[in-house]
Amino acid sequence: MILNLINKGKLLMAVMSGELDHHSAESVRVKLDNKLEELGEVNLLFDFSGVNFMDSSGIGVVIGRYKKISEYGGKVGIINLKPEIKRIFEMGGLFRIIKEYKSVEDALKSF
């Protein structure tokens, strides 16, 4: 899993590539948490364009960051879900709490 973190003011973009599974989830979680702690109150946008596999550990990463950011009123969004990854989000009920956006620009307008 390759994770690129891009700071855009009050928005942190997490651009991921590879497999978000039990092998990579802890590393992604630690890197995100460290960056979130460094930046303070920001919104988080996950870019799943390069993610080709995700298991329940990946869901845990997303939900955990959602809980952390929600504590101070921040928002979490997702872009670029491939159909097989989107299905996991649907089955897990994640769209009840996290919005999917069509683009970074749409997310920025909403945030």
C-alpha cells in the first residue's frame, strides 16, 4: 500500500494505491493519525482511485478516522471508488455516515 498525504489547507487528502487489508491497515492508520495530530482540525478526503482490494481492516481504518474527525466537527469523504470497493462500502453501511463525492472540487465545496 502506497499512501500519499496531501495537505490542502483545512483538507487532508489521503491518496491510496494498492491493497488496504490486514497487512497494510495498521501502517495506514498510524500515518493518518500522525498527520491528523500534526495538522489539527481538518477534513479528510480518501481517494481510492488506486485501491484494488479492501477487506474489513480497511473499513476499520475509514471508520476510525471518521470517529476521530467527527469529534471536532470535521467531515470525511471518499472519491474514486472502483465498483468492487464501492460494494464493500455499501454492504458495510458506510454511506450512512460518509459521503461519496464525484471529485475533489465537489468535496471542497461541501466541506
